[in-house]
Amino acid sequence: MKKRAAAVLTALCLLAALLPGETAHAVTDVCFVSVNDRLLELSSKAENIGGGWYVPCTAFSEFGINYNYFSSSSTAMLFTAQKQFFFELGTGVTYDASDNRYSASGALVNGVAYVPVNFMCAQFGLAWAYIVGNGSGSICRIKDSAAVLSDDQFLSAAASQMAEKYAAYMSCDYGTANPFSLGLWGLRDGVWYRVAEYYYDSRRAGRQKTDAEYVRAVARLAAGRPLRYIVVDPSAASFIQALRRAGYPAVKADNDVCSGIRTAADLLRSGALVICRGCGDAIREFGLYCWDGGAVGRDAPVKQNDHAMDDIRYFAVSVAGGRDGFAAAWAER
């Protein structure tokens, strides 16, 4: 059993996307990014920062614009053979290969480098449009002469994809003295994506939060998306009631630890469960999660650095590894 359990943990660690990240960035609504006639995954959504629209640096790769990130200086470089731009994300300074300075600045959102779409399109001869959506988010569309559809035609063509990506689930490991971890999930083409997270460590912050404050964190992370279920740590009775009073479909998670770990590992290994780059605290915990060698008579992980791991296994065993109708067995109203 120990060897098999160790293999499960190895799978969990190896299959996470080991990229840097921060806690979730709050938004007021969801804005998809599209490249010509292709809608990108919600993990690459646009962000409104200071009144302007920003997109991930990787969104421009389809137009032959390359991207490098220098972690030592927190600098994003976007370039072609003719032009190079450097965005110092820590200082907000932007310059080109000739050291000309620009007022536009980059930003780090959930561990991902973002740049202003208006600036990039102007510099590289691209066009872009903000398309008001139809109830499942809006679109920041970047395009060149290869785009076939008009903006209205593209919105109509993308409507079903947007609706599928837009509807969301959450999973939560509740904590007051211990960290609180909340994951946002979406389903696309049979694959579950953990696209964003909220993680609060009261010891690190020096203040405990109330149930009401955590309910507001749920609202910020949902960002207007309809939630089908919030799968919650079954011991968090007061928080589950607070969510239900606020109108959220909160249900108790299946808390079988070993079954949850095995299910999560199987889903990760098969590619049916994906942890996206914005989930920095989840990715950090993957590298620290381990079995408790002192546990007597049972297999159990060490109860440290396991809060995002718990919310992921709640989701894996309760939703991703089962059927959408699971919640009726857990909801106690």
C-alpha cells in the first residue's frame, strides 16, 4: 500500500504545471481572449487593469510574436526579428531594444505575464476589438488579415463554447487558523481545468477572516459565472450554511482521503484534470505534499501544506471522478 500511495503522490507532483503564480486576481466579469477565429481557454482570459484590457503574453504567439520571461528580473520580452519590447513587471518600466521608453506597462496576474492589448496591437500591426457578450462573458479579440469572421459572426459562432467554458464549479478546503483554499473549475472537451484560485493564510496575514468575508471571496472568484456546485470541506458546517444563505449551491465533499488522492492522480495522469498556471499556491503545495511516516495503522498525508491538495481531491472524487448528479446525496437542507 505504501509503495502504491507513494506512486500516487509522485503522479500528483509530476503532472502539475510547475510554473510560478500568485493568489487569484479579482475581476468584475469574465473576458475571453480570441485569436482571429479561435477562442482560447478561460485560463488565458483577459484582465481589465486600470481601465485597460490586458492579455497573456502567449496570446500573440499565433502572430509570430515570440515570448520569453526572465524570472530573475521579472521581465517579459516580446519580440520578432524586427522589434523587441521589454516589460519590467516589478517596476512598470517598458522599453525597446534601442532603450526607448513607453508609458504602457506589463503586469503579473496569477503568476502569468500580461501586457496591454492596445499597445501590442499598435506596435505589431494587429487589430483588436472588445466584443460585448451574450451572458457567458465578453471577448477581447486579437486579429490580423487571416481572420475570416466579422466580430458579430464570431460571437455567434463562439456562443456554445463560451457557455460551456463559462459555467463553473468550485472546491473549498475551509480554514480559519489554518489556510483557506478555494479552486475554480471549468469543463472543456471532457477535461476539467482548475483555472484560478483564492488562497488565504491567516497566520501569514496576521488576521483571521469571517465566513461572510469568505463568501465575498467566493463571489469575487466566480466573477459573475453561474456556479453549479461548490464542493466544501464537510466539517465546515457554518460556512456551508453561509454559502447557502447567500444563494450558492454548497454541498459536502466526499472526504475519503486515500480514495480522493487515487482519483486525483488517475485524472491527472490521464489528462482529464489540469492545474492551470494561475493556481500558484496549489502548484507550491504539490511540491511539499507527502505521506506521514509516523501514522500508525493507516496511510495519511502530513497535515501541512495540504489545503489546496484537499480542495483538489474533494473536487476529484466528488465531481470530476463521478457524475454531475452526485450532489443530491450530500446536500442536507
